[in-house]
Amino acid sequence: MTEQLKDFDIAEHLTSEEEIQLYLNEILQEDNVELILSALGDIARARNMSQIARDAGISREGLYKALSGSGNPTFATVMKVMKALNLKFQVQQSSFA
């Protein structure tokens, strides 16, 4: 008898604002653009991708592509998505020399 494993989807576990903030802040530490875009996609899926696309003024398909991790959205698009997600970036001095 073989057991079927379900694919893990982080979007199913991002159920609170605190979890979303912790997740994105952890991903931002990686300095990996593809991973950051993918994480924004995870958050958008957790919050309703269609609504986020409407709020950002982007087609649903365009939003999926932009946040796929392999997309190459403009910074303006990323900022529109961040605003639609009710998130913002903050700048702080790096501890790296």
C-alpha cells in the first residue's frame, strides 16, 4: 500500500497578518529576487489572487506571471502589489560592512 503525499502550499498556512509579516521578513533576509517575488505570490494567493490583481490594476494572469519567481516585473508593479497587499518595505542600515 502506497501513501499519497499532498504537495505543501505555504499559502494555506498564511492565515494571519503576523504570519504573513514574519514569512516575508524571513524571505527578505535571503537577498534572492526570485524567492521574494515567489513569496509575494504566496501571500497574494493566501489573500485572494483575483482581488489583489484587481486592487493592483493588473490582470490575474499578469500577476501570476510577475510573481512566479521567474517573472521580471518592474519595480512599479512590485510596489502596486505591495500596496494591494497592504504591505510596505522599510529601509534600515545593514549590519554588513
